[in-house]
Amino acid sequence: MIKGLFVKKKKYATIPTGKVKQDVPEGIMSKCPECKHIMVTKELKKNLLVCQGCQYHYSMSSQERIASLIDEGTFTEYDADMISKNPLDFPDYLEKLESDRKKTKINEAVVTGEGKINGLDVTLAVMDSRFRMGSMGSVVGEKITRAIEKAIENKNPFIIFTASGGARMQEGVLSLMQMAKTSVALKKLSDKGLLFISIMTHPTTGGVSASFASVGDYNFAEPKALIGFAGRRIIEQTIRQELPDDFQTAEFLLKHGQLDGVIHRSDMKKTLGTLLKIHSEGRR
Amino acid sequence: MAAELEFERPIHELEKKIAELKSFMEEKDIDLTDEIQRLEEKLSRLENSTYSEMKPWDRVQIARHAERPTTLDYISYLFTDFIELHGDRLFGDDEAIVGGVAFYKNLPVTVIGHQRGKDTKENLRRNFGMPHPEGYRKALRLMKQAEKFNRPIICFIDTKGAYPGKAAEERGQSEAIARNLVEMAGLTVPVICIVIGEGGSGGALALGVGNYVHMLENSTYSVISPEGAAAILWKDASLAKKAAESMRITAPDLKELGIIDEIIEEVKGGAHKDPKRQAEEIDSVLESSLNNLLSMSQDELIEQRYEKYKKIGQFGFVNDSIVVK
């Protein structure tokens, strides 16, 4: 079933999946950066970009993520044409945005929209770490807020896949305030009794970790994902001691009671589908 | 005087000169009145020009001044019968955040704020005003209590940021901050936030989702410290001054960006020059803010907060030259 999603790209009107081929490992064979296992690239993609040797989860583009989760042909994107301004007149910011737009074929670091998972309606936001490290500026905050408002309007569950280095420096305190903006929207969603599931993928740090990523009714993460508030180097400098290797990994957070679970990518759609089913049966 | 601020040096030099002349006049019994008067006029002009054209970096220096009034200072001036309440009921008591109940002109309120120390000993106890998760959870506990008993909440913001430590991460620094943002959004009582010193990133925002957010004239509010920004942007923390200018972190900047409501004027040279008078400035803004909010219903308070944050941000569209605000 999943196989088909990557091949039949034509059905996706709003998200061009054609680019997937250029982005993920070039050539016929791919070498895992973790265990050096060599795989046929086609097989790697079929395996949802998870190494067959060591189960290393490659980063997924937003387009690939959506294709791996949403029932074929059911995705409608929101606000695809929203783009960042340069509110602080930061040198080179607009050029960097333009170059990331060309590289990723998306206009900002989050893709939002609605679709179905196993036949059940969801509103979805997927962050994309290839675009400015998934950092959150005004557009990311606005798109997520609008998506939450659409979820409220349609009485849909809201699911977010986070991947972000945190706040976007170039938009200064405006980016900090997006943490508050998305939070007031999430509060409204929650007060309506609607479901919010957060799945943290590599990396989820800083302002994104300290806002919507951490306040799902369910908080999950992909294996080995880096998740934390402060940067490892800053912490090491502050406390003057070395941190354990697994510090700020999904498994570390699970051990410290910060996550409901760590979910392998191959189980992601199934788990989300089951949760959505549990909630749809219980819907008031 | 603990620390002389760089941009104030010419003023201090002139003050010293005047003092010298005065003592000289007394000692030697020579009339230097004219000369002294001339210098005093010059001093007054210099003060006016220095304090009316403050650069972002000057304000950063004032915001960080060791003697700048803290949350507990303002509590003592603005409120009566303050009773401090401790602990998050989960792990411990974080002294980098203080909170409690008090009267504000006969009105019962809850007051919460970051608390830094004024000397090394107190700073160690208060972790330099940089909270751990239990600090934010204590704050939230007190906010929920305020909501239960229908008391307005006043938050003073004054932190370099949430503490970047191993234990803080283990206990869920991210979740603690995020939870406060979400829960503050839904509080059914008036919430007024006042930045009194440094408003450092998520650690500041975790006490900062209010119906009104005001800033003292020389306080700062930023996504990252100027030093941190310089380190990331130009790989050189010594360019902090430049970063302070380009990051737009001062009260006038935030007012212009549509993030804060009012700038609270500071006494000449900064709040530390006269804390009591500074408290009076805060008092008048606090009183009018509270009066506005006390007439609003619970739903209106939540809706006002929603609209306030919803409109923050600047963006456009691909085929659109018009900026949507």
C-alpha cells in the first residue's frame, strides 16, 4: 500500500512529489550515514527512508512525509503561497529564503493542509528541516495558527510533525511571539474538546520544542530524534561537564517521562490511524 | 555606585569635576560660582542629550544594571500584605521565580515574577534569575489558584532566559514553558505582564502571555541575547553591540512591531536611580490597565488575548505585493 504512494505522484495536485527523486540519495545505491550499510535507493524509499541495517531514520521532506501518511489523493494544502517578509531588514535574509525555496520547492518551513488517514479526516502540519532548518518565523507561526483554526472549524483532529532548530533569528522577537500565537490557538482547540497529536522528528529544539511540540494530548517522537530546549554545547559550557551520548534523544525523553512513546516510522500511520479511530468512536 | 556604564562616563567625569571645584572653593575660599554654574548647565545639557538619544546597547546596559529594581522591590512599593508562596508541588521550589498573593489598592491579586539577585550570594541562590521547570510550574500553579479565586494576575518579567542545564532538560524545560503559554492563553482572569529588565526568550515568554504586555523604557525583550545572536550570526559574541542594534530588542522597537501595549517611562538614567519614583510610574499604568480589564467578562478576556497574539507577525504572498499584517 505504501509502495504505491511514492509511484503514483500525479494524484497529488498540491504537493509536487516529483522532486523527491532529486532530493534523497542520488544514484542507484545509498550508503547509510550511521552504519555504512549499502542499499538500493529504490528499496530505501520503499522502506520510508529507514536504513534496513541499523534502522536509522533519514530526514523526510514534508512532501515525503505527507505521502507516507495521508490516504492517496485526499490531501489539500492550505496557504501554500504564503511567504516571509524581512521585518528587521536583516542582510541576506531574503536571498537565503529564495535559495531555500528553489532547493525545496516549498515556500516556507511548514506545509499545512487537510486529508485522510485510514479514511478519517485530519488537519495536518508538517515542518520541513530543509527550509531554514525548519526555523519558526512569522509565516510558520501564521500557517500553523490558521491550520489549527481550520481544525476547529471542521472539528478535525490536529496532527503536527515537528522538525525545527527553533525560532528564526532573522525575525527576532516576532519569531519568539509565534510561540505564544500558536499556543493561544491550541488552547482554543483543546477547549473545544478536539484532539491534538504532536510527533517530534529530528531535530525538534528551542522555541518549537518549548511550544506546540510539547503540548499534544499525545506526544510521540521518531527513534533517535534530537529533542530539547537548550543546545547541547551551551549546556556543556554552563554546567562544565560532558553530557551522556543519549542526552536529548527521543529515548532519553521517554526515559524521563516526557513522551508517550517512540514510534518507528513503519508503524507511524498504523498508530495514528488507531488513535484517530479510538477518538472517532468516542466523539461526542 | 556598583558599575559605571560606558555611555554615562562623560556625565560622571563632569560631575566629578564640579564636585572638585566645589570642595576647592570651600577649602581655598575662592569664588568659583560662575564657573560651577557654567559646568552645571553643561552637565544638564549633556544629561539631556545622553538620555534622550539612548542607543540599544545603552539600554541593554541599564536593563542589566546590578542595582536595577527587581520583582521583589516593585512588590514592596506597589502591593500590601504580600505573602510569598513556594513550590510547584511536584519537585521543588525554584527561587528564580517568586510569587504570592497581595493587595493592590484593596484589590486581591496574584503577583509572580522572575527574581534575580543583587549580589553574588543572592544570585547563586536565585540562579541569576534563570528558572528551572519547577519555577514555571510554580508560576502556573499560582495562576490557576488566582483563576479559581477570581484574582487578577500581574507578572514581572526579568530573566536572561530559562536555565540551560542538564537537570532542567531532564525535568522537561520545554514542556514547562509550553504548558504555561497554553494555559495562560485560557485564564479567565485579567493578566498583565510588565517587562522590568531583560526579557530573555522562551524563559521570559513563559510568564508573558497576558491581556496587556508593557515594558519599562530601558528594558529589552528578545528571542536570544545579543551575545547569543552575535555568536550564531557572525560566530563572534563580541559583536553583541551590533546584534543589539539589528535585533530590535528595545521597548520602542517592540512597540513599533506591535508586540507590546505601552512603554512605561523611566526616571532619567534608568530605574535604579530612583526605584520609588519608578514604581509610581508603573503604578499609574497598572491601575489604568486593571481598570480596563476588570470590566471585561471571562470570555472577553480570553478573546482579547487571542486576538492580541493572533495578529503578531509579518508575512506576504507569492503573487502579492501587498503586505498582509
